[in-house]
Amino acid sequence: MPPAGKVSARVSPWYRFVRTVIRLAAAVLFRIRVRGQENIPDSGGAIIAANHASYLDPPIVGGSIRRQLRYMAAEELFRIPVFGPLIRSVGSFPVKRGEDDRSALREAVRQLKRGHLLLVFPEGTRSVDGELGEGKAGIGFIALHAGVPVIPAFVRGAREALPRGRWWVKPVRVTVRFGPPIAPPEGPVPRGEAARQAYQAVADRVMREIAKLRDRSENGQ
């Protein structure tokens, strides 16, 4: 997997070890290709916003860049023996799916304001058919309150490797493509209904940019 360029953010030894294992496995199983790493900032808070169609998406995206990622993961995953402690050890924190989990959103904002890179799946859950769904307003809340850019990303092939309902991995070609950063809107965060509209507007724009990356990937660009 090609390097993402120089970075100034520190990567913990344990995270580096886990990422190395993931990269080796991805190189063998998926012949992984990464495009657009230059769009990821070397330091400072930023959101990586990716499509979500497989459990493989978080490790694949994390293994595609040199900076250490923080992750939002479904609360129930932390209750799985061995797996729960593992994902927590590499920087994951729980979010309640299907709910307006403000505590998780506030934790995401805190992580970003500390200068971390955060992986978010705007759709909120894995796609059933691989098609892009509607972006949830939560990513808009995070981006606006943290005041950080959003880097759209599209993962192609992960669903074919491990779709919903299957528990064994099929070796296929996987490509990860990162797009140009979406700058946060300037000015104070609105309140009330205007805030909800602003959050959703950010989510909608992010999904449009992810769709552009999907189209480029499908066209072989």
C-alpha cells in the first residue's frame, strides 16, 4: 500500500503494529490500490467520510493512510469478547446506532479539536445492496461544531469481499479513493431549525462528493 506522505501526527506503536498487519493482509487478499492520499492533511483535525458497505471498511481505510485514525463504532461491537477491547485499543469509541447519540457526537468533536483524524460513515450503517444511502445529519453536527474539513472517501470492492450476512472473506481487488477536502462553512453555528438544516446540508454535500468518487472509480479514473 503506497505511503500517504509526510505526517507530523504521532502514531502509537500498538496502532502502527495493527496497521502493519492489516496492510500485509490487504496486500495479499485485496491487491489494494489507494488514490488521492495527497488530500489528507499532514496534521490537524479532519474527518474522513466514507461509504459503508462492509465490516472491512474501517480497517481498509485506516490501513490506507499513515496518520492514526480515531473511529466511531456501533456500541454493540464493544461487547464482543476480544474484538471489543481490540477496536477500543486502536482509538474507537461507541455510538448508538439509530439514535441521536449526542454524547458520541460531542466526543467526536472533542477528538477533532485535539487535532485527531476521525473516520465517520455518514450513512450511519452498512448498505444492504452496496448503493449509497442518505447521509445523516450527525456528520454535519460534528463538522460544524469542530470547524474541520471533511475528506470524502469511496471504498470499492469491500462489499464483494465481505458483504452483510457473510462471515468469510473473498479475495477481490479493493480500491480506496480520497477526494479533495470540503472546507467547513465560515461563521457561527446556527441554532434551532436552522442548525438542523445546516447539519443536513453538510451531510448531503458530503454524500454528493462520495458519489463523484464512486463514479470516477467505476469509470476507471
